[in-house]
Amino acid sequence: MNLSTFIFSTMDSKNLKIADLAKLLNLPHGSVSSWKQRNTDPPTKYISQIALFLDMSIEELLAHTSSEEPNNDIFNEYYQKLDAEQTHHVVSLMEDLTNI
């Protein structure tokens, strides 16, 4: 998922409007909506304001994550270090958690 897709999917999930983002950035509505339509990333100079608008850190925005989403990269990093027995144990725990 590229940055533009992440921004607009996050906006959708938070019921945020393109018009409100455009107003915050002091841009015409068409400029912001074109990022979505063309699937292009916004100019770098707007990143901090977009992060603020989405209520997340710049790091979360650039990493395409939010505090509401799990960071699968961290999970995968640790999972790959497990031996076979540990992997089986983790899978069992995850199965138990999905049944709660």
C-alpha cells in the first residue's frame, strides 16, 4: 500500500473528508482529490499537517501504520527467530486467542 492509499483509507475509516484536509492544507479540493484519483503521494511539505489531520505521528504515517493497527513487521521479525517448538506454541496461542 502506498502512502496515498494509506492516507485515504485512514480518512475513510475515521470518516474524515477530503474537503476538510484541503482546507487545513490551504489547497483547492481538486488538488487533494487528485492525489486519491491518481493514486499519487502528496508533496513532502504537507506530511506533518496530514499526520496531524489523521491524529498520528509522522512516523506512523510514513510507515503506513497507525496505533490502531498491528505492526506486522515487528511480529514477523520475532516470529522468524523462533525454533520449531516455539513456532508451534505461538500458533497454538494465536488459535486460542481467536476463539476468545
